[in-house]
Amino acid sequence: MEWYTIQNSEHLITPSLAVFPERIQYNIDSMLRTAGDPDRLRPHIKTHKIAEIVEMQQAVGINKFKCATIAEAEMLARCQAEDILLAMQAVGENLDRYFRLAQTYPDSTFSCLVDNLGILEKLDQKAEETGITMGVFLDLNTGMDRTGIAPGDEAEALYAKIADSDHLVCRGLHAYDGHIRDADLNLRKKRCDAAFAEVDVLRKNLEGSGYSVPEIIVGGSPTFPVHAQREGVVLSPGTTLLWDVRNATDLRDMDILPAAVLLTRVVSKPTANRIALDIGHKSIAPEMGFPRAEIMGMEHAKQVGHSEEHLVLEAEDTSSVQIGQLYYALPMHVCPTVCKYPSVMVIKDHQISGNWEVAARDYQLSI
């Protein structure tokens, strides 16, 4: 029996998502082996948004986490996470919400990212008004061109303003290099090292000017094994908890297992060589090209159409495929797939053992 199959599957609702704790635990252990020490890890929770997976990491000594939304930060606080970083520059009402969160959960240490002076000044003012000492990391752009400030004189000046604040705690540097995901590990390392070199120069310049750089948070999942070879950095993988087809295909050097599976059924056979499954845009991440998923037992079929409710496949011979037939599918991109489901089935020994709520799926819990 394949690892992803579920017994007594005739009554399973589709589409739905299942997770496999034994494989998640394997991935956590692999992360620890790569990092060498749980203190070197600050995993991102945006992939899973599930409290039970946070608790599995806490059980092995991982106490620092990264998140993308206020709701994810609140879920971490409810899990009594010791150190929480909001890896999204807080703007508008979210800035006020984050301070309210820190006030509500004083036993957790909260930090956020900054890449411009205007937001830093608002953070400083809010910290002074509330009496809450907020941690701040300087967010660096090392080539992804999505967020962050480029290492250089302007970045040094902004870091100095963080460090000189009477109301904020300067926590260090943050550099996410999600644009580096070459399948060739040697090429990935070369590009990763080149991007990090700018960060290292900035660190040395800051320390030479008398400023402390307590923590340098680097990378995501693709560059995790590269940065793990550096001294003095904290590692921030996230997709490594559940994995997906894209990463399993591109990053074969990483000892990580797929741990989340979609359940789907055939809902129609409109022509002699076409099949429609019930995993449309609302059920699986649609932002990438085809294939959207690896469908077990239907590897020969070509994915040709995707709409709100349907994924359409073509195959030369569909005679063995029955309407209502169940298939298991590994998503191409798991992170935006998980958040489409309010809960996931938990599978142990090919049986459903319960459900886990995707607790931080929404953008607001209570704050």
C-alpha cells in the first residue's frame, strides 16, 4: 500500500487535504540534522498555519518562529511561542494590531521588519505611546526585488536609527533570497553565497561602527542547506514542513518528504479522452503553469484546463477511469493550497485519526 493511501476511502469528501504526522516529524528531524541545533532555526509557519505542527516543532526545542500575518502571529502566541517575527512590514491598521497583540501576550517576544524610515518612525512613536518595546529587524533586498532595502550606505543609516531608538530593540538583519532555487546545488550555492556576501559586508560595517548585530535571519527552504553551512546565522525554512512537487522536483538534494496530499474524484468524462476532477482554483493553488499537481495513478494524463471547480486532463486511454473514482494528488505549490481548507485530515497508519484546524487561515483571529 502506498504511503498516501487511506483505508475505507469510499466515504471521504472531496476535494479535501490530508497531512501525515509521521512524515512531518521526519521533516522536522531532517531540519534539525541540517541546522545542527534548534536554536539555529526560525521556521516560517505560512505554509501550514497549523498549531499542532508548531507544537511538534516546539517539542524538539524549536522556540523561534516567523510568520506573515497578524493572525499567524496570534496563533503562535496562543501556542506560547517564545519568539515571534512578523516577516511582513506592518503598515496601516496592522501596525496598531501588532502592538495590541504584543500587549495581549506579554510572555512572547515580538519583532517585525522595517525597510524604510517612514514606517520606522511610526513604530518608534507607537512604542513610545504604548510603552511596549518592539523588536525590529532590518529587511534587506539581496536580489529578489520584492521587499527590503539594498545593503549599502542607506541601509547602514536606517539600521543606525533602529539601534539608536530609545523605544525599539534592534534585533539584527533579515535577508530572504526566495529567488534562488536552482536545481543544481552548486549553482544554487554560488548564487546564494554571492547574495549573502553583501549582507556580510553590511554586518562588518555596522559592527565596525560600534553597532551590535544580534541575529541574522537568512534564506527560505531552497537555500536552507547552503546557509546551514555558515556560522552565526539563523535559518528560516517553511515549506520543509509539508513539501510539494515543485520543491521535490527542483531540490532533490534535500532530505524532505511530501507530507500533504489532496483527495480528488473524477466528476465527468465529457469526451473520449477528457477527464474532469473536482480540484479547481478553489481547491488547489492555480498561480503556476501546468501541471498543478502530481496525480497518483494518472501520470500519463496531461493537465489542459483549470477553472473554479474543475481540473481537466487529457489522456489517450481513459477506459479504466470511472466517474466517482478517487485519486490522490501532490500539489505543485503547497503553501497557497493549504489555506484553501479550514481543516485537514490527519492520517496515521492509513487511517483518519482526526482533524487539525488550519487555525491561522484567516487574516484575523481576535485582534
